[in-house]
Amino acid sequence: MTHSAEARAPVLAAGGIVLREGGRPRIAIVRLRRDKSWVLPKGKLYPGEGALAAARREVLEETGHQVSVHGFLGSMLYSIDGRIKIVQFWHMRAVGGPLREPMRDVRAVKWLSLKQAIETLTRDHEKLFLANVGPVALKATTKVRREKPGKSRGQSRGRRRGPGTRVAPTAH
């Protein structure tokens, strides 16, 4: 690849909208040491690394938490230093407490309500992105918490058939 082609190639990154459950779900944001900005946990992909693997790695490095992944939320793209940066985000949940301290580039981690997280983020494009995908992640988290263990979707919802009721076979 020529030097000019490298300059035009987009920067690929990945991260997570990371929720911690409790009385009310909280979203992780991190404060960068270099410019003191509050951002969503994310980072660049290593050569040959998949986006989901990078998202898990970056979230662990920046928040100290291992996560479970619960679906793709979307992509955000913006220009940085004349190059396009494409960041893919997944809905994630923190598993247990922190496994390690955040990386040196991170000054602090905060767990905030969706509204507080949006207000605290420094970059407008991240505020807008979280305002759009945050409610989807919260709704999914709330839905999972309300579902009872062992009850699969599609089971009858409290309706019982009376004795001797037959179910007619369906043609396929």
C-alpha cells in the first residue's frame, strides 16, 4: 500500500456501551489522561484483530471489567486529523467487579445513568450516539431482568388449557 493510500484508509476501532446492573443500570464512561475528556470505552483494532475481540479487549483495558456481549448496537463514524474513523459498538454488561486497574491512559471510570453519561461525555458525536443507542441497551437489559429464569419465550403466559382440551394439529 502506498503512503497516500494509507493516509486515506479509515481508522477502524471498536468499543462497548457497558452496563453495570444494580438498583438501576449504570453506563461506563472513561476519562482520558492526555486531554481530560470523558469518552465511551473504545480503541483501535490491532492488525488482523476482529472488531468484537477488539471491543472486549479495549473495554477490559479501559474499565478493568470483563464483559458479556449482548448484541451489536451500531457504528459511529467521524473525521479525526483528516481521516475517517469508524467505531463499532456492542451492548455489553460488566461481569462481577473489576479484574484489574484501568490502563495508564485512563484517569478515571464513572458509572452513570444514561442521562448523566450523555451530559458528561465531552465529544458531541459520542453524546448523540449514546442518546440514540443507550435507550436500546437499557431496554434490553430491563427486559432480560424481568424474564424469569427457566421460562422460555413462547411458553403460555399464565393461560392453561382446561382438562380434556385438545389441540388440533397444524399443517406445515
